[in-house]
Amino acid sequence: MSMLTPPGMGGQYRITGDKYPRMRRPRGRRRLVFLVVVCVTALGLIGWGTLQLIDVFTGGGDKATAAGTKAHCATGPGPSAKASTAAVSTAVGALPQPGKITVNVLNATPRSGLAKDTADELKKRGFRIGDVGNAPKAYDKKVAGPGLLLGSTAAVKAALPVLGTQLSGAQLKADGRTQADRVDLIIGTGFTSLTKKEDADKALAVLAEPKPDSSTEPKNC
């Protein structure tokens, strides 16, 4: 019996010679470690994918875009926008106050007393009153609407719009006169009354409010 043969082992289990069997690690442990690594990797990928889906459905991915939009909206208008606003403000500032406008009230209808009553009401609203009477033949019974406002070319963009807030639907027309602060209100056959004072005051306030170019205004954020 060889010295390598363990006690009690003989027969076919007898070990002879100088060779002996190598003891191998069990394969089951390697497989277990491999499966653990695979499972951990898979769970990590699933978790990462879940977070990405949450960001997509909750809008988390739009944070950068929202920040960029806010930064864009926070930027003030450029020099051209400021220039446009200044130009509009200058134009609005050129509008005269009612007390700077002298109005000739002329009646072009068959109804009597309209010119005086209208002139008295305009005076209460702060306008200066000039001539009061019948319209000249060129306009007598020839103004179909509520009224016609006549003035110089300069008055079309200044005094006439201010007076127009007092009579809705009145037409504005320039004639050959040069005095910009003296205008005519010719009462037409469609006239019933002046615009209510509260409505006229609102229209005058809107007219005097600066209106910058909408294309240069910053967008709402």
C-alpha cells in the first residue's frame, strides 16, 4: 500500500505511485457569484430607466429650457425698442389738453338749440368755446353722421382726436386753416347727444396712454 493511500481505503480506491488527484473548487459557488453580479447590474439599469421615465412625465427634462426662457424674458428691450417707446411717448405728449382747444360748435341740422346745448356741455368738460351757430352752406344739412370735426392738418393728429373722444362716430377732416388749436364741431343729422362724460374720460385716458410697439415688448414668463 502506498503511503498516499489514506487509512481504511484499499481495493479500487488505493492510490499508487507519486500522483494524486487535484481538489477543485465547487462550481456552484462561481455560478452563485455570477448570478448575484448579473442581478445587481439588472436592478441598477431598471432603476436608472425608471428615473428617466419619471423625468420625462413630470417635466424634469424641461428645467434647462425653462431656465433659458426666463433668462430670455428677463432681458430688457433693445435700443430700437426704447427708441420706439420714446417716439410714441413724444407723440402722445403732443396731444393738447381740452383747455388748450377752442371749439366752434355749428349746427347742420333743422333742429334748433343743438349748437348751444352742445357748446355748454363741452365747456363743462373743459373745452374752450368759440363761435356757436349754424353751419355754413357747404355743410348745412349735408352731414349725415353724428358730426364732423374740422381742423388743420396738424390738428388731425392732435386737437381733433381729443375732441373726438366727446362724440363717438364723428368724422375727422382737415381743411386749409393753419391754426392747430381752433377746430370746428359740425353737428350732423345723426346726432343725438355727446358721449357720456365717464365714457369720454375713459377714451381720453386711453388716447393719452403711451402704446409701445408690441413686437418689442418682452414676452410673459
